[in-house]
Amino acid sequence: MRELTKEDFKRAIPGRVRRKIAQGKIDSGEDIIMLRKFLGFTQVEFAKSMEISVHTLKNWEQGRRMPDGLALALLRIAARYPKIIKSNLERVA
């Protein structure tokens, strides 16, 4: 097991927030920003991996809209299984 780096700590999110997102409970755009940063993605990369527009992602992150339906399901998967989302980005890139 490798040692955690400063970059790993900067991307870390509290376990309670990750569990909350994994349950589909997103309170604000800040939750989505933390999840995206936890994955280590830019807005463009995260939008591409989720197959949504960057405009949609920005609306979520700025609290103008909230994800629902399939988008919420994908966010739950991203919080629970981050490696799947990362591998999806590699496939769509």
C-alpha cells in the first residue's frame, strides 16, 4: 500500500459526505464539487465521465439545479465506486 501524498489529502472528503452522496443525498453544489475533486477530475473530465455537458455540471456545482434520476444514480456510483468512473473516463476519452 502506498503512502498518502499531500495531493491525496487535498482531494480527500469526509467519509460522512461520501456516504451521504452514495445514498443519493446531495444537499448542495458543494457536495458535487467535493466528489469531483475527490475523483481528481476537472469539470471537463467529470462531465465527460458522466456523459453530461459541462454547463449542466456547472449548474449543479453552483446550486442552480440539482441532479435527479439517472444523473443522481451515477453520482451515487461515483461516490461508492470511484474506480469505475475513472475507468469510464479512459474509455470515452
